Amino acid sequence: LVGTGCIYGDDQRLVGQSFILQGELGSAAAGRLVQLGFTVLDSSEGHVRLVGRDDDTGHPLVARISHDHGMTVVTTFDKDFYDRRVR
């Protein structure tokens, strides 16, 4: 683990977190999320997007995993927040 970060919405509520890992760990991270009940929505070279539930709150989450320059970034978003931003 190289770094972490939090993403806050306009109402100062936590809506996402990022984890930066050294190395190509995208397949392992996606596999672990699938084991935890997440479903892969789409996957392309170096990117995976999954949907599942927060194991603490039960709220829906979107997880994005990407790999670039020897780093893997796993970012989770509150699904409602993600859906509003993507449209």
C-alpha cells in the first residue's frame, strides 16, 4: 500500500475512498471483490468496474480498479454519488 485518500461530497459526507498499491494487483483485487459478492460490470485493458454492497453499511458501492505506471488504484464510490457524476 503506497497511499490512500478519501472523497467527500458537497454535503461533506464520505462518498469514496482510493487505495494506491505498488505493482499489478488489479486481477487479485477484482478477484477478492468478487469473492466478497461484487459483480463485474465491465472490464477493459487495465480497468475493471464492479458493483456490490459495503460490508459495514450495506449501501451499494461501485469499485473501479485501474493499473498504470506500475501502480494499481482501487477506488470505491457510493453508487448514488457515482451514478450522478457519470451521467
